[in-house]
Amino acid sequence: MIQFLRYLAVIAVGLLVGLIGAFIQADRFVINVPWGLLVVPWGMVVVIVVLALVIRGGAWLVMSRWGAMAVFLGWILATIVMAGESPSGDLALSGGGRQWVYLLGGVVIGAAATTFPVLPQQQVRTAS
């Protein structure tokens, strides 16, 4: 029963990261430099790093790669829903270049993070 609740928790966290990430990924700094504008997409970078950390946290919480996969699945589901058009015609994830990098970068980094093994905790030896 506890293991089932852990899986539900990691799926919910993945859904939450996907939901919040769909809006935060669009944040950016626009800096005026002598040769034009420099756009730094800090929101996308933050969300992808948080996604990788949460995926590894899900694996460690469940002590299995399936925990990481559950987080990743939750993120993908929420991201797909947020990329669809709402009844009012709004999109949280549009088809711009930054959004494509967010989607593809999230999938690549997320898939890589799910494949890392969960190492068992090593027993600490004490000198006696």
C-alpha cells in the first residue's frame, strides 16, 4: 500500500512540474546590447533542471527506475495537455523555437534521467 501511494505521489509531482513548467518556461531576460537584443531563456533552463532533479528524486523515493518513469510520465501528460488549445483558444505552449527546445530538451534530459540506475545505499563500516 505504501509503495502504491509513493507511485501516486511521484506521478502527481510530475503532473505539477509539467503544469507549472508550461508557464515558467516562457520567462526570459531581454538585454539590450550594442548589436541588438540578447534573449536569455532562464525559465526553460530552470524547468528542465528541476525536471531532471525531480525524476531522480522519484527514483530514489520508490527505489526503482519505475519511480523515475512515473514522474516522467506525469510531466509528459501535463505538457501534452498544456500544449493543446483550451476552449477559449489559448495555448500555454505555443509552437515557437523556445517551446520546441523546452519540449525536446525536456524529453531528452528526462529520458536520460530515468535510465540511470538507483544504487543501493552502502552500509557504513565503523572501525571498532
